[in-house]
Amino acid sequence: MRLLIARCTVDYVGRLSAHLPLAKRLVILKADGSVSIHADDRAYKPLNWMSPPCTLKEAEGSWTVLNKAGEKLIITLEEVLHDSSHELGVDPGLIKDGVEAHLQELLADRMEVLGEGWTLIRREYPTAIGPVDILCRDASGATVAVEIKRRGEIDGVEQLTRYLELLNRDPLLAPVKGVFAAQEIKPQARVLATDRGIGCVVLDYDGLRGIEDDKLRLF
């Protein structure tokens, strides 16, 4: 991972155009080739970014990031304050809460809980920023990404939003809808999810386990 802190301007040239005026920013170049630009606020959300696969061309005073669609992220460097590279190695990934992991397993086996005619594509569907808990299709055949939490809070909605932004760039999957599923969903999280067009489902863990027990007793 390469970390660059610089006074810079940033221009995105593609289907839309966007400009970030001169300011101090953190630029992160990851081993997968992705580049993201951050300010000292907004928590983890970047100001702009380019997802892999993409290529970086460095010149005197500028970085140009180009993706396979021909879109460009041009970073013009006025002053470099810090530039360092670090080898992070292979990350073991997020170890889920035992209840969350079991909820995922149960829900993947019982997609009808989400709706009649829903079918599983894959559990732990990989993306550049981590795996989506469940990727599935609804009765109409539309792709749906499901994020599962024991307690549904705003950060879970934000996490699902980031997954949806990535998945909707894949023409083989898009358009991708989102479902936020949890044993308990906080009111603020529900409002945010609704505002972003994300559905909310409250999961009955004991009920799902009961379904599982009935299924096992049949054999």
C-alpha cells in the first residue's frame, strides 16, 4: 500500500466530470491497483476513487489513473508532504460474530424468508472492498445484495451502500438492489436505508433456528 499526502487538485474525466479544488489530501494506492482520495473528514468514505482494474501513470507533478472504460482520475500535485509504501501482506478477513455467521448460513438456506421465488447466487460474494454476505436474485430475476447484522445500525447501511456502488459497476450484475437484514434495526438506520432505496428485513434468529431444527428432524 502506498500513502501519499499532498496539496493537490483532482479531476475525474468520464461519463461525468468532477473537480476537487486545491487542498491537502490523502491518496491511497492499494496493491489491487485501486486509488482513492480522502479528506480529513467523512470517516472512511473517499472524495473520489478508481476501482480496479486500472493503471497508474506517474509524471512530474501528476498521477493519471485510467480504467478499462477509458475514464480518468487526474491528480495534479502542487506539493508532496509525505510519500511512503508499506507491505501489508494477506489479510485474514473479517471474523464475523457467531450469530451473524449463523444467520447468514440459515438465510442462504432459506431464501424464501426474503420473498417467494428468491434464489441464492452465492454467500460471501467477493468484491474489492470485502465480501457481500449474500448475493441472490428476487422473483423477477433482479440481483440483490444482502448485508446481515445482528444489530442493524447506520454503519451497516453505509457498508452495504459501498458494496452496491461497486456491484452496480458490473454490467453482468447491474442493476443491483440492496437488502439490510438484522435481528434489530435501529430507527436511524432504517431511515437512511429507505432514503437510499435499500430494503429492510428483521430476522427472527430463534425462528430461523426452529426452521432448521424441523428440517433436520425430517431426516
